[in-house]
Amino acid sequence: MDSPYDWQEIIGTTALFTLLITVVLSLIWRKAFLKRAEMQIRQDDEYKKLAQRADERQTEIAQQLAALNERLARIETSNASIEETLKVVE
């Protein structure tokens, strides 16, 4: 440490390395943030697709249930007429 600028060089070097580390860490943080945001968007899209499929399936099931209810009503009507016929026969 013979030069009068030794402390300034040490401080400058330390500041330069600190700046470099800060820039590198901020770039890493930015990349991680963008990756997380991209994954969130992908996950949201998957949830939307899943919800759409569930809605479609629910509509199909409702249609099938309506058809089954109609068939059941016809069967009940048929059973009622058969019971009446059996009562008349007795």
C-alpha cells in the first residue's frame, strides 16, 4: 500500500464486484420471475381447458339424465296400465 490511491482502488474494485453481483442476481431473479409467470399462464390455460371439458361433460350428463327421466316416466305409465289391466283381469 505504497500508493495514495490504494484505498480508492480497493473501494472501486469492491464496488465493481458488488455491481456485477447485483446485475447477475437481478438477471437471475428476472428470469425466475418470467419463468414462474409463464408457468402460471400455462397452468391457468390448463385449468380453463379442464373447466370447459367439465362443463361439456356436465351438459352431456344433464341430457342423458333428461332422457333417462323420460324413459322412466314411460315405464311408470306402462306399469300403471299393466297394473290396471291385472286388476281388471282379477
